[in-house]
Amino acid sequence: MIQFLDLKSLNNALREELVEAATRVIDSGWYIQGEFLKRFEEEFSIYTGASHTVGVANGLDALTLTIRAWKELGKLKDGDEVIVPANTYIATLLAVTENNLKPVLVEPDENTYNLCPEKVERALTAKTRLILPVHLYGQLADMRAINRIAERENLLVLEDCAQAHGAQIDGRSAGNWGDASGFSFYPGKNLGALGDAGAITSNDAELVSMIQALRNYGSHEKYKNLVQGVNSRLDEIQAAMLSVKLKYLQAQTEARRRVASLYMNGIKNPLIKLPLGSDVDVMKHFSHVWHLFVVRSEVREKLVHHLNASGIQTLIHYPIPPHQQQAYASAEFYNKSLPTTERIHREVLSLPMSPIMTDSEVQSVVEACNAFSVDA
């Protein structure tokens, strides 16, 4: 079976360095908010180009705490509207509703699956205060157009970078386009910890200071609490793991791009729609990092069965859109008609994607895709 993502083998390649880093943390006797966290925060700021990084417990907290910090600073308030792509993972919406703000779901660009600036324009109201673009599958949303809208309307921009570590537009990286950005280092991400982990990047020192307090019980100084915070701290072990893995991220990104290129050039089956957003003529200024390689098929279930029978594991990101989730049954957007999003969620299928896939494995996936027919 060709695994969708072989994390064990991926991490085994770095085992010696990871064990050494973990040993240094253990021997230090300091396990929360120490030198390893400080070092990773500095390294990740250099990597993204942002002035500041704040390590937190996970990607959801990265988004939630940023919005909460803006509320504490008086830049957002209960009931404000937040524009989000309708086809995102539910975590994006959870960060909004947890802060008592109102998500306004906008249909994506069907070629890139990212937030469509023209549809953002149509969704603006007098209550809009924040745009939350999600860089889905490893490709940045059109941040130039989104930022122009935000600047004109005096709106905040929060990037959801959970799938886009290292993605760029004209050399400017994910995490350095919005007023702030949230990253996930969930183990399966392009930059993955060995457990849950996340971070916030920003060039706004005042915002960063508030987030640093919020992640630590609302305190900058022990036993002095400025606000009602939470416990959401990126621990020393995970920070050390991430420092090791960050060194290899660019090489692994290039390996992902090679796999994607082989897929793009090799899969010729008309029943399988390739990701058009990766077309160099369409997105020549955008640098894709291929967290996922997502195809579409109107006969997805048959395709899944065929690939599984061919020894190829696939996943669906995501089978149920947020506006159809029971968690939001009382929301006004529940079961709203969003035909583009619903069609995408019915058709998308993620093929195996990993920086350690061999050419032979990729070729097996290509051959299985090309052998697929509805009559098979």
C-alpha cells in the first residue's frame, strides 16, 4: 500500500537530530517558555520575514488568540463580521465564533480553491471588520488583491497559514502578508511537530505583546495578570523538534514540487480534474508548497475504490463543509446554498503527497489514475 503520508519514515530520516534535540531539552531542566522556544521563534521569524513569532499550543489557538487580542486592544468587538472562505476546515470558523464574532462565508475561486477577491467585495457590509483568507492546500490566496480591499475599507487581515509554510507571492512568504497570521505545526503539516503545536506571526509589536500575555494566563510577569488569558504555550520539546525540522523544510518543499510536477505531467485521465491553480501561466507569481495534491472527480467514490484496490491510500479534504456541520445548526448560515463549495466538497480527493515518495511510487499512482474508468 502506498501510504498517503508516511510520517514514521519521514521523521526517522531525522531521528538522530530529533533525539539529540530532545535530550538537550531534557538535560536543560527547563521545559516551558525557555531558550528553545525563543530560538525557534527567532528562526521562524527569519523564515517568514515577519518581525515577531509567538509559539502557541496549536493552530486553532493561533487564530483564536489573535482575534481575542484584537478584541482586548479594542480593534474588534462582539458581533463584528469576519469574511472567511466557505470551503475551509471548520477550525477557521471556530476561531471566529469562539470570540463571539460573525463568520460571513464566501465562495472560493474554483481554480485555486482560495478566497475570491471579487466575491469578498460583494460580501462587505458596514459590520465587516476582518478578512480571514485561508491558504488552502499550500498555495497563497491572492493577498495583493485582498490587502488592497482591506486597506481601502480599513479592515484587519488574518492569514490562516496552516497548510502554507513557505508558500510565496513574488518572494513574499505566507505569514508576512496580513496584520497577523496563524500557523499549525500538526504532525502532518509541511513543517510538523511531534505533537500539537502552533504559532502566530506579525509585524505589530503591540498585538504580539498582548498575545504573549494571553497565551500565558494573561500575564507577562508571574502572578501579575493583565487580562483573563489561557494556557496555550508551545513547549520546549516541540520547539526544539521544529528547529531541527525547519532546517530541512526548503529541501522537502522542493521534493513535494517534484512529486506534484510528475502528477501534473503524468495524469491524463479526463475523469480526473487536476489542480488548475498550479498552472504556471495562471499563477506564475505564486509559489505553491503542495501540502496536499487535490484532484476532483464527479465519480469520486468509484475513483477512491479503484485507487484503494490498486494499493493507493487517499484522503478527502474535506467531506463536509462547515455550513453543513451539526455544530453550526443554530447559525444563520447553516445549510445556506453555497453551490461552488458544495460541489468542491463532493468531488475533491487528495492523492499521496510526501517529500520522501519515490519516483516509482508516484508513477504507480499516475498509472492507477490513468487506468481508472467508470466501467472498471
